[in-house]
Amino acid sequence: MSRLTISMPDPMSDWVESQITAGRYGNVSEYFRDLVRRDQERSIGAIAELRALMERAEAGGISPRALDDVLSAAREEARQRGLLNGAD
């Protein structure tokens, strides 16, 4: 097992200590191992989601719409989802 040393601002350190005091973790190492585990799971999930989207797109074939129409539709959907503001 490797050993890491990290530095962080006092408010972050206080937060970590509060999580331990509250009984959520036994020590600082457990807290950071959990953070890394969750980040790994999130990354793996994001990759799986991207692969599924790509497979769905490939299965859909080639669109008969012009590129400008596809981009406009994508921008509008992104605006409706709150991913873009009105100027984009």
C-alpha cells in the first residue's frame, strides 16, 4: 500500500474531521479512499453511458437532415435542458 501526503485549506480539513467525528468514517484514510472509490465509479459510469450513446447513435444510421438542422436541434434541446443559455 502506498502512502500519500496532501495539503488542503483549513476549512477542507475541518470538513474531513467533522465527517470522522460524526462517525461516517473511522479516520482520514477511510474518507479519502471512499472519495477515490466514488470517483472511479463515476468515471466508469460516465464511460459506459458514453459507449451506450455511441452505440445508439451508430444504430440510428445516417440522418437525412442537413448538418445545420442537426446542430440547431441539438442546441435547442440543450437550451431546454438548461445546458445552454439563450446566447449560445
